[in-house]
Amino acid sequence: MTHVPSDRDETGLVRDAQPARRIVAGRAGRQLADVRRPSRKRRVRSDVGETAIVRTVLEYLQRHKLVAKAWRQNSGAFKVEQRYIRVSSEPGIPDICGFLWDGRALYVECKAKKGKLSYWQKRFLEDALEAGCVCGVARSIEDAQLIVEQSQELIPKRPFTLSDQGFGTYAGFPVKRRGT
């Protein structure tokens, strides 16, 4: 069996075809010398980042038969000169918002494997649950599937309508009825 030269060194990293050279001044005058670059090992992450989780969960929800609409809700803050500017209407709003075909709101907060909810995120999700929304924390597509599927067990006996509250519609917009 013949030995085939490899382009990888003993650490398994790819070597440069031509090593870098620099000019060295010494007793014998100026000459070229090989420069040994320190090897950079790439760190392999075992966990999936939050952005990838948001992307996959959002794609799953947009294709789910019970979800009417789902979208990515950008939020956060950034610094301009000496001021912080908030890019969200509500502190703690989840990464994915939407609604189901039965009219209930859907809120999904995506977190990485070791990610933790902030105080405002916990508070938002608790308030949404109390109001009857479908919400939860998803660390994978399976979690998102459980959130949506378990929401079917909590369906109200009769869906809430605006006519129950004395509203009618005019040209598709809800309007308060007179005399009620």
C-alpha cells in the first residue's frame, strides 16, 4: 500500500500548500524564512443557536394546519451614541407571534438548550396564558408541536365573538351597536 500525501497536519487541520515566508535579517544577511502560523482549531458547537431554532419553529408553525398566521416578532434594543433605542412595542414579547384558526393568539418564545427566560418574558407569557392565549417556550420543533397540539385540549366550548359583547360589523370592521 502506498502512502498518499495528505494536505492535513497531525492535528487534522488543512495545511497551506505554500507556507508563508518572511524576510529575516541575520548574520548571513537577508534571507527568506518559513513562518509557522499558530494552528487555529475550530470550535464545534454541540448546541443549536437560538436564531436557528426560531427559524425552524417559525417554518413549522407557518405550515401547521391549526395555525392561521405566524410571524417573527423582532424586539430588543440598540445603542446610538449615548442613548438606547427600544425596537419593540412591549417588553418581553416572544420571538414568534400569531393566531390560530379558532381566533386565539399564539405566542412562542424560542430558547437555546441552556437559555433562560427574562423576568419580562415570564411575565408576558403568564399574562397571555391567563387571558386564554396559546403560548409556551420552544427549544425544538417538538416543543412547538406540543404547544399547538395541547392547545386543542383547551378549546373553549363556544368561541368568543364580537357580537357577544354588543359589537356588529360594518364593511368587515367591528363597530359598537347603538343602544347596547
